[in-house]
Amino acid sequence: MQAATARRYGPAESLRIEDLPVPVPGPGEILIRVEASSVTTADWRLRASAFPGGLWLAGRMVAGLLRPRNPVLGSDVAGTVAAVGAGVTRFAAGDRVFGFIGHGGHAEYAIARADGALQRTPDSLTDAEAAALPFGAFTALAFLRDVAQVRPGQAVLIVGASGGVGAYATQIAKALGAHVIAVASGANADLLRELGADEVIDYRAEDVRRHRDRYDLVFDTVGATDWPGMRRALKRGGLFLPLNFGLRDLCHMLRAKLAGGPRMVLHVSGDTAEALADIVAMIEAGKLRPVIDSHYPLARIAEAHAHVEGRHRRGAVVIDVAEGAARAA
């Protein structure tokens, strides 16, 4: 099978397309014939060893100290179950599935835990649309619903609202009943209004740090703001919730706790089948839809990484794995 590999930490150009053996599912596992995957922020950070804010060593301990422990990246996949391992009853060969598998998705075949963050793909979604969902939608749902516990009528500022997480955060905040203020470039204003934003702020024309006592929640999906700059923009009981954080943010969180007033919380989201089922329910209810920036074949995955690393995408960057493999054949 063809797979994109990162055998060393480095720039996007260090990625290679290799022929690897098709993996065999073990007990409790399924083999997915991957139709589509996506390149997420986590993928380029793992490939480049670009762990934020003083967490380089911790990141390397998890990802591989000298070289990537898992050379085939790709956490978000959609495709068809090709085979099942012993003891698997949740899925059967031929089922269309999508979800979060951790790594291995940038290949024609991938292994996943049958009890992991997977669901059957709704008939209303193509494989590319399904692959565009997990990372961004999982993260937005966990941060907004579970951590911030957004309530109807709250003023929610989403920074980076058109990005891979922000495009889903905008929709989910609206579905939770919030008054959504989206921060992005002015070129994305129409898209954000389509996704449910009540207001759109062009970050090039307006500095949101100048606002006072306006927001119940600031959800920064791209690391463009920080606690010292945003605390005065929050209401007294407000919350600053950064997606990306480093050691300095731990100090900010402690200072916020000691000072009283607006709060700051640091969180790392998990991925479960139950959360993915909630995402599917939102899609079927018309409250959430995939947002795709662009498509790339597997052979051009280095370009896809560079695009995501540039941090100016509108939604997900999808890898059409099966299409590229068919052309190669």
C-alpha cells in the first residue's frame, strides 16, 4: 500500500510516499480501507516537532525523542472496513466508517480500535466530508460544551473562527444558543455568517483586546491572544479558553485564579465514540456541517502540510487517498 511517512522531524518537504505492507488487524481492531483523510494542526506539529510554549521535551517524549515514533501520521479518516480482528462485533467488513484513529490515516489502509472514536458514516456525507470533521468538531464540542458549558445568550468570542477548529466552534457555539462573535480576516466574513456568526470582526481592522467587559467566553483556537491581553475584555465571571498553550500559560492561569474575576482554563480534549455520535446527531439535525478548505491527493501531501502550517485555511484540508491511489494504479 502507499503511505506518506515522516521518518525524521523536519519541514513539509521531508515527507515521503512509500510502499508499506498492508497492516493486519489484531484482536479488537479493524482494518480500514481509507478513502479520505485530513491534515490537521496536530499533524504538522508532530511532523515538525513544533510543540508550543516550552513543551518541546514533553512533546518529544510522547511523539518520539529522536525521530517520530509513528511515521505515518493522520488521525482523521473515513473509509470502508476491509477486515475485522478477533472479537470485533461493533463493525463488519463493508461498513462505511469515519473517526479519529490517532495515527496511520495518511495511507491506503489503517488500523483502528473497534471500541475507539469511530462511527458509521451517515449516508448524507461523502468520505471527504466525513474526514473533514473529527479533529475540529471533537475539539470545538469538548471546549465549548463540556469545559465552557456555553449557555443560551452568552457572548462568545471565537478567535480564528474560520480555521480547522474555528469553523466548527462557530457552528457549535451557535447551536448551543450563544451570541457568536467571530474573529477572522474580512475575506471570510460571508462564510462565517453562513456558519452562524452573529458578528464578524476583521482582525486586521479591529483589535479585540480594546473591548471592555464584553465577553462571557473567549475561545482562542489559533494562539493569537493571551490572558493578559484579553482579561479586561471578559465579563467578571467570564472565561478565557486557549486551544494552544505552553508553560507561560500555566503561570497566567494561576495568576487568574489568585486574582479572582475572569477565569482561565487549560484543557486537552479527548476523543470518544460517544462524542462522535453527538456530532453525527448535530449533522443530522442540520446544526453542523463539514467545512472543507481544499483537497489534495496523497502524492501532494507535503503541499497540504505546508498549507495547514501557513495557518490561513478555511476549514479542513482533505487528502483524497483513494482517488490518488487509483490514478497511480
